[in-house]
Amino acid sequence: MLLEGRVISARSRSFTVETADGRLTCRVLKGLRNRFPNLVDPVTVGDIVKVRRGNESDSTIEEVAPRVNKISRPAVGREDHEQLIAANLGRAVIVQAVEPQWKTSTWDRYLVMAALGRVPPILALNKIDLDPDSVNAPEFDVYRALGIPVQAVSARTGEGLTELVGQLAGGISVFIGPSGVGKSSLINALGPGMGLRTGELSRGTGKGRHTTSWTELLQLDQGIEIVDSPGLRVLGLWGLDAHELAPLFPEFKDLLDGCRFRGCTHAH
């Protein structure tokens, strides 16, 4: 008999599935993996799956339910394969920080990633204690005018965390963003006792170092569920052709039908 459950951890082809009978450590059935040859793994955190129970760590995931949405990217070093990050999400919290310096171009790429996977976004600027004037950046008003929530926060001082928590109720929230922006520190601040590893910026490059090496679903107080995922040093977009890009920007929607150039990619 197959048990239904939800994937709550993915670590090097080993998956933890929460079922009515408890948590099971599972591998993916070879036949299921073969059905999706372009996926690094056909299973990700947040998936609803059916499992055949075995002995201790020998249970197998045999079926995956259709996904409501997903966050994914091209696999590093295997760009012809899709790497799933999380699925069946309420929102994606896209984190940047005052240090290393945040960029609108980085947020835009992550917003396209979220739009591709049909995941509602929230933008979070961390470490505002390092530059309190960052909350007045005019770029924030541009995003808010497009209906994209923006929240300035500090994992160190707690500023803005109450407001951020208010936006995380209902559904799973995946925290994504470059390495070193403080995603794990934010989650530790939101859920004291989580004990996630955190790290400093590299002195040599000024860029972040990976402290999260696997993807995991964490349950905080007030019923809040957060997926902590490794930071992305290289952000690619999976399955996106040039002509499909413009509709993923909300500000383009009312203009697309008015372009007089056939097949235009709106890049000029």
C-alpha cells in the first residue's frame, strides 16, 4: 500500500517525507526518475508524493502529484537539466541585502524566475541596520506600484520582522536569493531556536559563502512554513525563450499588443 505524504527535506538524492505514519527517509524509484530525464531530481521540497514504505531508509517515492507552482533553475554545469528548488508554494521571498550591495537587476531576474513558476513574490531587503536610509530608495516605489510587496528588515535588530511575518501566513514561503544576503539569519530571527548555520562574506571577493547546503521545510510558530534553500551564486532561468520574457514583466502587459514590429523581443 502506498502512503501519501509531503516532501520536507531534499539532500543529495535523499528525501524526507512526512506522512500520517511519521517521517520516512526515501529515495526516488528508478522508474519515476526515468520518466523525467531532464530533471536533476523529479522530486522537491513541497511535493505531494506517494511512498512505498520499506525498512528504515529504504522507502521509495513512486508517484508525484501535479504541482500548483514551482521555483526552479538550470542545473549548474548541466544547463540542459532543470533543478527544482521547491514546489506548491504560497510565495517566494526574494532576499537581497545592503551588504553585499543590492541591485534592481538581481531582483528583476528573481522576479522573472518566480513569474515563470507562477509563484507570488515578496522582495525583502535585509541588513538595513547597516544603512537605515535604504528604506527610502525610490526603486522600492516602482516595485510597489506594480503590486509587488517590498519589506526592509534586519535580522540583527529585528526591524521589519513583524511586518514580514504578517505576509507569510497561509502556504509555504520559500526564501531565495544570492549567497551572503542573510536568508538563514532571517529565518533564525523569525523562528528563534531554528539554529541554522550562518556565515560572513568572503573577505577576498566581498560575496557570500554558502552556509545552507540542502533544501528543507521549516515549521515556525503561528503555523508559518518556510523553505530554506542554498544561495544562488549563478542565477539562470529555465525554459525561457527571448519572446517569452516581456510578458513576465507586469509593466509590459498593457504595451505588448501595441508594438508595430512583428516578433519583437522589446530589447531595443
